[in-house]
Amino acid sequence: MAQFNDITRKLVILMDDGISVSGTQKTKSRTYSGVSEEASAEDVLKAGKAIASLMENDVINIFVNDKNEVVEQ
């Protein structure tokens, strides 16, 4: 039987970066590592919103990227 082992968790903030020459939306993201694996979704969202409030660009979305290792038990 296999299981996941948590490796890292990162907070990603996706922001609007204007419109391209072809008329499509441009985006940029900022990634913050060191997010505690014990942090609740509510805590991560609050932290993401607090960081986003300091940015000039409008925030499109806030993500969490988890990296897991799959191992056999």
C-alpha cells in the first residue's frame, strides 16, 4: 500500500498584469515558501490576503502548492 509524505507547501498569489498586445489577460505570480503543513486553509487564506493587500496589482486568486512524495508502506 502506498501513502503520501508531505515535502513542502508554498503559497502562490496570482495577479493581473494587464492586457497583452493580442488582447489576452497577462498574469504574474509570487510564490512564498515555508508554509506550515499544520496551517489551516483559513490561516493560509488570511496570510495570502494580508500579503496581497501590500501589492500594487489586483489579485486574481490565491493557491497552495503542496509537494508530496509517494512511498510504499
